[in-house]
Amino acid sequence: MISKNSIENLKNIVDIADVVGSYIPLKKSGANFVCVCPFHNDKHPSMSISPSKGIYHCFSCKAGGDAIKFVMEYEKLGYVEAIEKLASIYNVALEYTSSKNEPKIDKKILENLNLHYKMLLYKNPEALNYLKSRSITDAIIEKWELGWAAGSQNTLNLLQNENIEPKEALEVGAIKQNESGYYASFINRITFPIYNHLGRLVGFGGRTISDNPAKYINSPQSQIFDKSKIFYGYDKAKSEIYRSHSIVICEGYMDCIMLHAAGINNAVAVLGTALTQKHIPLIQRGDIKVTLSFDSDSAGINAAFKSARLLMEHQIDGKVVLISGGKDPAELVASGKDMELRDMLSGGVELGEFYITQLVKNLNPKTPIEIAKSLKAIQEFSFGLNPIVADAYVPLVSTLLRIDPGSFRLSKTTKRRDNSNLAKTQTNTQIQNLPVIEKKDIAELSILKNMLKNPEYCQIVEQYYGVEIFKDKATYRAVVGSQSQNNEYIRELELSQNLEEYKSVNELHNAIRPLAVGYYERLLKNKNLTIEEIIECKKRISMLKGKR
């Protein structure tokens, strides 16, 4: 665990405007900065950043917090990962406290192994010849840090010489254990170091050059290695992915390496057969379009089928490219067919179209009942989509199932929206996306901000007026309840600018009385009031106006 003192020290050093500005262009606005919010489909600058308070807040979607929270949300990192990333950027040393429940990890174990494997590769002509036969040059070997894991005892000897305990090596997946004792995880294999999205070495992949039926293996599951959430090559592809707003996802290490060799630098590879739920956060960072580049064999088609549905369910746009001709991307690049591969990748089938087409192909309906069942299977998928997206597949489904487009629906909406309704929806969405500050009562916000800054003002308002006169009761309760900056209402107040500051209690009363009068006048319009309540309201209005 990271010590609290370390975290506080980091917060004091970090400039939140620098942090946010490293991801999004900022514009000065008084003492603060504003920018387009990255956490929703923002058309106008709705996010405000306060360097003095160390917080950010979106007046539209309510996202907000400190620099650590921003990095967590933007990069889809865990709390500790975000802290460590900021500490690395600002060159701040972190102190860690040990926990009985946390196993000790020597972060140099895998690094030492990687250095050893790289050195051994150039001592093994057979492994080098294999790589050369796959068009892997020395430059590629160096860039991707390819290596060679020799016999098990060789690895065990290295760990012993480095004074690494078997238990520590076991925890990071460097070795395994059976009834006979410890043995190396990788034996007589070409090694591919695997880095996570933060650029940390977390495991290895291994490729046999013999007749071993297990052609490829990965490091065993450990507390630092989870193949279901790691993309091979993501650390090298990340900058190009953000620049191009696109990612190419392929099936294996060699495909990824050779795609980069061909200049397709936004390529990554899955470490299993398909995408998983745990991969999604990495893809959701920014408006990124996905190209699934899988083999056209049954395994590749099945992986693309599952992956396409997963992406669609998370509203991620993209397409499927099945590499035809019985060759994978690595083989195409190795044979000098870079342009042919690029042409394939520029084409492809949209994710939803691919999924629905493949689903119908799998079901192969012929009778009316089979067609009805196929439609139901499609609807189970399409009902979970955005209605506009779902309705776009009506012509496709009509053609595939040979049924009238007016006889079925693909979205849960009971009526199709015409253009006028769509225009109204878009207009309403634009209104909802306006910064909240424009929709709230400025006078009320001024009073609430003064209450936040001055405990005496807060007590006076509580004693003489109360929550009833405020339209924004949620913010009032947050102020009175002394909520921290983690509260969205407090953040919004903190970052609201051009609000009047009261110099005295008298100014506070003068500002709040019109609010109170307005409340009682609105109350009088209630036809259900009793005579006594009406008299009381009029009495209070008279009293408030008389004290002006």
C-alpha cells in the first residue's frame, strides 16, 4: 500500500491544470481554466479546472475530483496505478507500507529474466534462424526484446544467483511448482516480454520451435498478470491509437510485431482467442474505432463473432476484417504483401452487420418457424443497442431473413421516430448538455457560495430562512452538511465564477430576502392552502419586504 503521507505530498506537488492540459487543450477563464469535457459528448467547454483548489468539475455530466481522479477516469486506471503514474511524471518517490495480506513482489524478477532471455537468444542459432525465416530482423528483435528461454535449470540457477526466493518468483509467474518441486514457466521457447498499458513488464509469451503441441503459451495467471485484460503491444501502440483514434486488434504476437514492421503502428494482439470484458476500458479511452483483424478460419471467425457483439454492447464503433487466402497478417508482411494487407484493413464489414450476418449463417433458417427463431435471436442482440443503431439494421435483417421490413422491429421503441421527432430529441439533448451554471439561479448560487465560504452566513441562513426557499435543495444540503470537494455540488460551487461576494451579514440578508419573497409568493399559488396558511404566507412576505 502507498502511505497516506506520500499521497498527500504528491497532491501538493501536482498541478491539476498541467495534468488535464496534457490530455486536452485548455483555455484560460479568469483564475480557472475551461475545456471540452472528455467524459461525455461535449460540444462546448463544460469542464472547469481550478489550479488553486486542485479540482476539476464538469457542469454538464458532473464528473469531477482531483488530479488522481482525472487520471483514473481518463486512463481507466485503478487508484494505485493513477498515483504511480503521476508520481512517475512528477518524479516523486512514493513510500509503501507493507500489509500482511499482500505478498511481497520484487519488481526486478521479470526484468532480470528478460535480460537473461535476450542474452541467450544470440547464443542459440536455431532460434535465430527460425526468427529470420519469419522475416524478423535484428532491429525488430531489439525493439520487441525477443529472447530465448533455455532449460528449466538455467532459469532456476539465474534466480538463485540473484538471491530471489522461489516463493517470490512463483508469485510473478517466473516459475511453477508441482509435486517434484519448482520448474521454469518457459522452457526451450522464444520469449516475448509482455508489458501492460502502463509500460510495466508483467509476464511473457513463449513460442516453441520444436514439435511441442502447445505452440504458444503465456505466463501463468498471477497478481500482476491477467491475460484477459492485457493487449500485447499496447505500450508501443498507445500513442498512435490516440493520434489516429483507431486500433487494430489481431490474434497473436507475430501478427502484431509484423503489422508494426509494415507501419501499422496502432496494432495490438489479444493473448487469448477473443476480446473480453476486461479489455473494454482500454478501448473506451477516447473516441476510438476498432478493426478486428482475425484469420478467416473457424477459430478466427468465432473470435470475431464474439468480439463484435461485445464491442457493440459497449457502443464501440468498428469493423471486422477476416484475412483471406489462408495466411495471417505476419505471413502477408513477411512475403512483401504490405499493400495487399493495407487494402484489406481499409475495407471490412461493420461490427453489427458482421455479427447479424454471421448469426443468421450459423442458424441457417429455412422454415418459417426457424426464421422466427432467428429473428428472436437477432432481437436479443439488437434490443440492447441504441434504438437508432438497432433500426439501421432493419434492411439487412429483412434481406437475410426474407421478411417484410414493416413486420418486425429491432429496437424496444414501439414507434419509429420520424425526422421531426429526431430533431426534437437532438435539440433536447443539446439543452441537457448545456453547463448547469446557465440553468441555475445566479442569485441563489451566490448565496450558497457565500455560505460555503463563511460558516457564520451558513448559520444565519439555517436559523432565519431554511432549505425551503431554495430551489437547489441538493446543493444547500451539501453546503450545510459540510461536504468535501468530492461532492459534485460543492465542486460546482467552488468552480462557479462571477458570483457576488457579500461583505457583511446585512448584504447577505439583502440578497436572500427576494429569494424568500419569491418562495412565499409561489406558495400562495397553491390552491390547497388553508386560510391560516395563506395568512401566514402574506404575513411573511410583508415582513420580508418591510425589512428592506
